[in-house]
Amino acid sequence: MYLLSVCSDCGTYVAAFAEFLSYEIKVPSISFRSEYLRSRYATLLWKYGTDKANVGYVNENDDPMRLKATSILLADDKLINVE
């Protein structure tokens, strides 16, 4: 598949970026195609998610599930100004 062959050299990019960060060197922005890289990363994440779903991935983590946060809508007359 084309997407996987494109990402075969991602380790080099990550290693170079880590070196830039560790030596506090500014990352050059010349010919840095941020929109392209952003869409490529989003595509890789999407593909990873669909592959997990197709395989029937089950999380084996023993951590308890988090409760969903609940929010209560208040009427305008019950709002408090905290300035």
C-alpha cells in the first residue's frame, strides 16, 4: 500500500526532529509543508484506528473506566459573576 511505503522513512524524520529539540536548534521552515504533513499524520491515525476496529481490538488495560463528565445547564438568572 502506498501510505505504508511513504512512512517507511518516518524514523529518520523523527530522529532528526528529536535532535533539533535536544540541541535547542530552530527547526528550519524552508520548504516545510505543514498542511501536507498534517493531513498525512491524520490519514495515518485514521488508518490505524480503522485497522484496530477491523481486527476487533480490545483494550486489555486493567484501569477502571472513567465516568463521563456531566454538565448542568443553568438559567441566566442563576448565573453568578465571579470577578
